Amino acid sequence: QVQLVESGGGLVQPGGSLRLSCAASGFTFRLYGMSWYRQAPGKERELVARTTYTGGSTNYADSVKGRFTISRDNAKNTLYLQMNSLKPEDTAVYYCNVRVGNTNYWGQGTQVTVSS
């Protein structure tokens, strides 16, 4: 079965950096585009970044452009999100996502808190 396991979240000061990871299993990782979403308290889940199956094309939410970088290692079945220049408004639970067939799969999420 499809499994996505996020890690790397934590508490960081404004201006700091974090690198999130998503370990994928149960499907042929190298054949699927992947995405990162986030959900802040009281807000809807929103798309943060996505990448094609090769990693050759990426898209970002306007709010994170120039600060976040999505990447993948198809040999390790792992998706990454490098987050720099973090702001308090980046505080949220971050989720890894893949759509396989007609089903959207999500990890359990990892909490990112940006606060001084």
C-alpha cells in the first residue's frame, strides 16, 4: 500500500531554515509527480510546491517562491522541501502528497513552527 512518511519539522526562529523529507513506498516513486501541501490552524490545506516525476519541472505558491525549493531523489524514493528565510506565516503542518490512479494519498504531516 502507498505510504508517505514526512520528517524534519520543528521549531525555528524567523529567518531560519528547515529541510523536510518524505519517504515514499508502495508505488513506483520515479513515475509520479509529487507535491507538498500545508495547513495552518483554522485555514484550508494549500499547495506549497510540486514537481514532475523527473524533478525537471517545479511549481511554487507565490508566498514561498524564492524561499522554498522542492526536490526529489528517485534512487532513495524520497521527496524534499528546503525552506529558507522562514516567516511566522509559514507555521503549519506540512504534508507530502501523491495521486495514484483516482486516489490522493497523504502522509501524517510534520509540524513546522516559526517563532521567536
